[in-house]
Amino acid sequence: MYIVTSAQMRELDRYTIQDIGIPALALMESAGKAIAEEIIRFCQNRRLEHSHDTNGKLTDNHVLSSRVRLDRMFELPNVDQEHWLILVGKGNNGGDGLVAARYLREAGLGVTIMYAESPHTLQGEAAIQRDAAAALGIPRLVYGVDQVDYESYTGILDALLGTGALGAPRAAYAEVIAAANDSGRPIVSADIPSGLNADTGEMYAPCIAARVTVCLAFLKRGLVQFPGAGAAGELVVRSIGIPADRCAGEQGICHLLTENVLRSRLHVDPTRRRDPNGHKGTYGHVLLAAGSYPMSGAGLLASRAALRAGSGLVTWALPGNVLPHMMGAAPEVMLAAAAAADWDAASAEQLLQLAASRDVLAVGPGLGRFVGDGRWIQRLWEDAACPLVVDADALNMLAAAGDFTSWKSRAADTVLTPHPGEMARLAGLSTQEVERDRMGLAISYASSHRVTLVLKGARTVIAAPDGSAYVNMTGHPGMATGGAGDVLTGIIAGLLAQGHSGIQAATFGVYLHGLAGDAAAAHRGHPSSLAAGDIIEAL
């Protein structure tokens, strides 16, 4: 499933209209019809109130099952009790709303159109739809001219502002959005909630709080990243005639990470089938450099996670002053002293010797900082021939080292796994700036630094060096617990050891991590009870 920016959507529109020859009016007709169908579906399911608990929910199955045939609309029970207020802006989004109004009226629902400003401001296809609605005698109001009794409506369609709107809503638009939110009536948004940045997910003030968002053609970036995902409610993606295969070769197109995407695009087998003739050497050997005296548990979690991810062998390299305390903590994990006492710059040489006979090196969990660590991480970066996973304090070492693009380039895959604070240090930004445009930053950083980047958090973003990116939907807030990131590092390292590429291991690792978190929370009975070790046991 593709995720596009507003600029990419404009180009897809242009291509469909000008190069293929499908009229813009036909696209608008398809969009409005799809919106009307989803409003009908919402009305049919109103008693169940599913969307109270589905903020940001999106699955392949839902998208496939969300089609409502218009010739069955008259089966809607109590249709005469439905009366929807259609909020119309002056752009094409408003035109989509006007088409929806016609189809809803034909289905027997009560419909009233309210223009945010004079109907005469509409142009092009939107003006044609305005005239069609008027010819059919659909009741209309104009904000600021006519009185609006929101209590007389059973629902509201938000067709005020589309993906091209920039900045906070102003004047009448701001007032209409605020009034719609205050009405208490369920709101369905056309393509994107008005007041939401389509590219970043930033919510301006005011912003529509939608119960359902009917996303047209493709997902928009702002709908799958918080805080915007919270304003979108339940997401439904509807085709309107723009060919999806046009996205396949486009640079910078993102994907929703689903099992189907893992199989078809990333060529990953989500079942993790084992070779009947395999042995422990078949599934690779992870070397993990992690842990220090006050944070030894991080290395233990990452080591165990690498095994649970399917790696045949795991060696945990740790300081000599910690090793005796960890003997037997995980009998399946081999231990190696990488330093006589605490971590030091000289330990890089010992790690490189160990890495020479391993399939992947993962560094960082619970490592701490030490004198000479900048040179230490540079040695590993430049001289480790195997794939490298960099997490936690190793990321902070990279950030402190400055522009590591001047270092000798790596031939093997490199995966960085920062949380927003670590990403801020890497990019020289504030955490707030990172969170403002997670997808854009991840894509830019991964391509410019030639790494696979896993920007952790709600809706983790995985970006590849080639400019492609994926947004994960598995997992939940219960995974916001100490050690969960160490578990992810171990999972990714374990998958790399088994021969997956950097982007395969990162995407599949994040996906598995979230699924395991979901299963662990269900087993515990409440997300608040989840601990990092539970995620490992659920893999």
C-alpha cells in the first residue's frame, strides 16, 4: 500500500488527467461516490460504534472489505432518520463533497450543503458540481449568512480543505472546523481532515477530529504519523481510478508495512520457515557488543532476542568486569571478554577479531560512554567487514564524532536504530523538529548517509539508502518500556545473520517486534504490564 506526499499526489493527478486522458471530472465523480459509500457504511455500523476505538486503524482486510455497492444503499435501515451536513470548501476537496452529497441524497438520506464561503468562489470541476447540486435542489447554506443548527444533523462530511492546504485554517474555515468539532456529531473527512498537514501529520489549530477519513487513491503521509493519525480516526483507502502501478517506480514513494508488502516487495517470508536439513551454522552467528556494569541487562535482552529471531549462534562481547556476573544468565549465549575491565578504545581491536568469524556485529545497548569511544566506533565502522547494527550509546558516539560520511565507506549493510532523541543528536536538530516530519527526515538521512535507518516510536519509519521507506503499524503503547529497543536491536541482528539484507532485516524486525508486543500484551491482559522480556518470549 503506497503512501504519498501532497506533491506526489499532484503529479499522479496530472499524469492520470493529462497523460492517460481520464477527465478530472471523472476522478471527482469517483471520489465523491466512494465518500458517499463510506458514509453509508458508517451509518450501517453506527450502533456498533466501531470507530470510537479505531483511531489510526488500518489493515489490508479492512480496505478490501470496505466496498459498499450503491445499488444496495436503499437497504439502509432508518434511512429517513439520517441527515448529513456537507461542509464544502472552494477547492477540489469541496467538489468531492458535492458529488458525495448527490449520491447520499439519491440513497435517501437527508442532505444539506454548507459552503464555507460564497459558492461563487468555486471554479473548474468544483463549480460544475456546485451547479449540479443546485439543479437537483439540494438545500444549501452559506456560512456567515445562514444560521446552522448542528443538532438537527446526524453526521457531518468534512470537505473543506484538501492536501494542498498550507498552514492553519483561517477566517471562516477555522470557525466552521471549530463549530463542527464542538457539535458532537460524528465527522467523516474527505481525503484528509481539514487542518491537518498532509505531509507531516502536524495538526494545526483548529483541526477536524474525524471519526472516519476516506483517503482517496493513496494514503497521505500525514495520516499515518502522529499526531495526525489521531485526528484521522478510522482510515479507509478507496481507489478512484488513478493507476497504482504508476507509484511502483517513483522515487521517494513510501509503503505501509504489511505482510503482503514483506512478501511481494521485500521478498521476505514472514513465516520464518526453517530448512529441514539446516543446522545452527545455517542461521548465522551474531556478535553483540553491549552492556556495562550498571546496564548489563541491555546486552542480555539483545542477545536473547537475537536467538529468538532465529539466529543459530550468538556471542555476547562484554567487559571483563561484567562477564562473571552474566555467566549462566542465558545458557544459550556464548560470552567473550572484549576488555580487561571496562570498555576502552583498545577493545575495538578485540571486537574486530571476533567479528571476522561472525556474520553480523551489533553494538550499543547498555554500552555507556568512555574515553576514546569516537575512535572506537570509527574503527568498527571502517574495518568490520560484516553487516553492522548501531544502537543506543553507539549512536551517540556517531553523533559526537560529527560528519561520519567522511569515514571510509562501508561495503556491508549498516542499520541505525535511533529513537527520536538519538535521531535529534545525529541530525543536529531538536527532538520536536524530528517529530515534526519523521518520514521526511528518515528518508533524507538514510539516503544522504547511505544507511538503513529505523526511526523508532509510534509508527516506526524504516528508510533505505535508495530513498524508499516503510511505515510500521504493528505494536502499541505498552511497548514504551525500558529494554524494548534492545530487543529490537537483537531481532534485527538475528535476521541479518540469517542472510537478510539491511532493509529486509530492519522492516521484518520492526514488524515482528510489534507483533510480539501485541501478543505479549494480550497474554499479560493489559499493556501497562508489558516488560521487554515479554516481547522476547512472544517472538
